[in-house]
Amino acid sequence: MNKKKYSVNNLLDIIRKLRSSEGCPWDQIQTSDSIKMCVIEEAYEVLDAINRNNRDDLKEELGDLLLQVIFQSQINSEENNFNFDDVVNGICNKLIRRHPHVFGLEKIDNVNDVLKKWEEIKKEEKNILGQEILPFENISINLPSLFYSFKVQKEASKIGFDWSCRSEIINKLNEEINELQEAINSDELDRIKDEIGDVIFTIVNLSRSFNLNPEEILIENTEKFKKRYIKMVDLINDYEEDISKFNSKDFDVFWKKSKKYLENNN
């Protein structure tokens, strides 16, 4: 099956072959459940390629993500649930239905109205199916925790349940930090956990007030920490210091040297 250019149909045939009795022993035994985490892993690798602005890696990672869609579709086809054509048909219908300003006669001129119409159509779809519309039901709890909190807060804000200004959020953050200190003083672990959660939740609120994604903020700051840490260790080794004998003050000296070095060389 060597070709210069393959199509989606070729990929479908390859997966069917791998799953067949003449296929690969590993592919043959997979289930929707056994490979479900691969979807998350591949999605994050797509995100990483985008963040690194590496288009070659992005092309490859999108292929890996597409593989997961087709793999899941093939497994469900074998179980007579649905197939890849059903998946494609479903998303095409949804896109056409939710863009009446493109595929219909409605006129919508700005992004905010587009988003509002999208939500209206989603509600209409639920009503047609006779399903009760519950708050937050379209937000997956399997999202990364900071992003999950961000989405829940954003959903709640749609009816005006939100802070009126950032100073209120800062005041709330200070209040929660004080309550966390009280919990720490009490030495009650459940209370400490609860108050830490309140602090993090309020910080997500503050991030959202600037339209900043807290998930991305934490990743960026963690990467910054990694770079500083690696440089700090390099500097300690350059000075031929015995790192095993370091205390917090010793580390602080080299941490500051690391920060200064990276600031001057970026």
C-alpha cells in the first residue's frame, strides 16, 4: 500500500486492517476504554506543538489525534454503535445548524452575537429532544482543573453572577488567604484543604477578570521555574559547591544569580 499521498479513506482501511484477524495483536485487543487516555495525551501534544510554533510537529501531532478519532470510530463500528461516516455527518450537521448566518438567511455581524446565537441554538436542540437544560452540563469535569474552574465561572457569569470590579476579587483573595492562615494555625487538614481550594478558586477568578487562562499562566510559570532551577544547578556546579550541604539561604543566593543570568541573556 505504498503511495506518495494517502487520504482519510486510506487511513480508515489501515485501521480496519490493523484491527482484523490478520492485523496487529496490540491493535486487535484495544477497546474504547483502554485507549481513551490517548485522546488526552495526543491533544496535549497538539497544544505543545502550537505553543512552540513548530508547524512540522503540529502536522504530525494532528495526525496522531486524528488517528485516535478514527480508532475510536472503528471500535464502535465493530460494536454496531456508529462509524466514522456517522461522526463526520454529525459534526457537519451541527456546524451548518449552528451557523445560520453562513448557511442560512440570518444576518449576524459581530462575534458576541455569533456566540449568543450559538448558545440559543444549543438550548433549542435540548428542548427539541425534551432534555432538561442544567447549568454547567456541557462542561466536562475531565478538563484540567484550573481550566475547568475557569469555564464554570465563565458560565455562571452569563447571568450576571460575577464580581463587579477587580478590587472586589482582590479583597476576596485577601480574605481567603487570612482564612487559610487561620486553618493552618488550627492544624486541621480538611479545613486547610478547603481553604487552599478557596484561594485557588479566587485566583482563577482574578485571571478570568483579565481574560487570561489560568491553566496557561501556571504552565508558563512552571516552565520559567524549570529554566531557573536548571541554571541554578549549573551555577552551583560551576562554583564546585557541595549542593548536599546547602540550606535555604544558600539556595536563595544561587537562585537570585540564576534569575539575573536569565534576565540578562534572554
